[in-house]
Amino acid sequence: MELRQLQHFVAVAEERHFTRAAELLRISQSGLSASIRSLEQELGTSLFVRSTRRVELTAAGQALLADSVRTLASAAAARDAVAAVRGLLRGRLTIGAEPCLGSVDLPAELASFRTANPGVEVRLRYSGSEELVDDVAGGRIDVALVVDTGYTPPGVRLRRLSTQEMLVLCHPQHRFASKESIPLESLRGEPLVGFQEGWGAQALARRAFAAAGFDYRAAMEVNDVHPLLDLVGYNLGVAVVPTSFARKRPDALRAVPLQGAPDWTVAVAVSDQPSPAASAFLAQLRPQAKSS
């Protein structure tokens, strides 16, 4: 079993498609298929169930995936460590982020990092905070900009960047709009516009509601702040969001302080033993917001 074969296996497992995986790896599809067949023959079992549209992992493939990711991450870390001793920064830096955090100008940070470290391949993907923290723990992401929801798996540490209050965002004609503040209990049974499972605002609101003795149930779920603002703007529900979200449409929506609301804390998540590239990125990271 070779590292190259594991790399091919992980690419197909993540893409769920041989053609896309081959394009990502920059090899021919026939070469990729031959590599996977060779690995399956060595292991004595099928790793994928193939169909005309996509491929799925078998039980054996699922068992192999986590260890393969860790093995490849360890091998990459070893190569990067040797390069660092030689005064070079090489390898790959994979960064994850939840959109609209507001504490870091991420595109500017990525541009500065790539200019300073041209030998490092930089990758970026967006997702919810809890999934990103799991990806850091599993070695799939090197650094993640997330909302601190209180969930930190073993092997991950958080460096807090900024904190702001959460509040209720509503339409100007909503009954909450004229209030100076409202208690969390007022949201019991209220139609909510929220984010999908695992996103920072959703996780914080869900836990706050549970502590107050009722369930968080969003009537409408989105995966970006702008559709959320649109839905609230049509008075289809209220949203529990950080203060920075309310600043995006101050003339169209009303922001009402929420008694008992959790803090929205933005943090950078990294493994206990970050790669040289991850350490270099953390060293240059410049938060934009001060803690409130």
C-alpha cells in the first residue's frame, strides 16, 4: 500500500466521482481507476460501489477513509517539517470558514499569505462552524475560522478573535420592533428564520433556547446571511443574529436587544500540533474587530 494509492482513494471518496477526482489529481481517469483496483486487490475487498452517476463507499471503504486521511496528513506534516528546517515553506494549507464572520478580512489574509509563501498551495472551503471544527480534528482542514459554540473536540484548540452580542432582527412592523429589549422567552412559538444545522448562530440559539426550557425550531433555514435578511425583510419571521448582521440593513430592519442571549465569539480553530504552514498563517492573522 503506497501513499499515492491512499491519496487517490481519498480523492475519489471525497468527490464521489472518478472523473472529478482524476481532474483534481491531474491524472488520467484510467490511471486513477487502475490505482484503486490495485488497492482493492491488495486489501482483498471492494472500497466503492460504482454507478453511472457517482460512487459510494462500501463499509470497508468507510473504515479505511479516516485512517487514510490521518496517514496522508502525517506524511504531509513530515515533509513540511523537513522543508521548514531547510528554511522553506512547502505543502498545502487548507482553510475553512463560516461565511460572514466579520472579524477577519479573509481574502486579504489569503492574498498576503500566498504572496509571502508562494511554495504553499492554499485551499479554501466554507461550511458551518461545528463541521469545520470536526474537520480540523480529523485532519481534513488545517485552520478554520468559526463561531465558538462550546464544542471543541479533542486535538483542537481555539484562539478567540472577537466577541459581540446577539439580538433579534425583525421587520419594522413586527410587534418586537417598538420594544427596547425582549426576554428570550418571548421567542417561544415565534416563527424563526435561521441557519442550517451546525452553523454558529443556529447552534448558539438552539442551546440558549434549550437552557430556557423550549425548543429551537426555525420555520425557514438558509445557508447565507443575505437570504436570511431578505426573509426577515418580508416579515416571514424573526432571526437571532450577531450585531454585525443587523448593521447590513439598518434602514430596512429593526434590531432589538435580547435578554439572555449568548455571546457570538469568533475564533480560529487549529490542531494541537499545527503544520508549519498553519503556524505561519496564524502568525500573520490580524483580527479586525475588538471584543465588545
